[in-house]
Amino acid sequence: MGQTSLETSVNHVLADLETLSDQIRVKIHLANMEAKKTWNEELEPRLFEARVHATEAKAASKAAIEATVKAFKDFSAKL
């Protein structure tokens, strides 16, 4: 017996959903890789610098620490 029009339609929609699901999984994986790269290459080194500046406790250090806090908040908001 052949499929009904409804079954065929549902199967096409389900196939589209599976394709979208695969695409989303890839995007999430790549986003996670980009997030890790941003953390490792940009933010974590800034954390080290902020710690150094904090021990110096100068006005310029305060500004650098505040800039780092803002970068961390922006990054966290994007996750």
C-alpha cells in the first residue's frame, strides 16, 4: 500500500526537521568552539592581567580591571 498524502506530507516535514536539527547541532558545536577560543585567547589572558593590575592598585589598573569585567559580562551574555 502506498502512503497517503498526509503521511507523505508529515514525512517531508519530519525530514526537514531532521535537517534543521543537524544544522543547529553543527552551529552549536561551532559556537562552542568559538566561545572556547575567545575564552582561551582573549579573556583568560585578560584575567591574568587584571589580577596583576589588582595587586598594583593604581588608577590605570582600576580602569583595566573594569574593562575586563565588562568584557567578561559581554561574553557571558552572549553564551
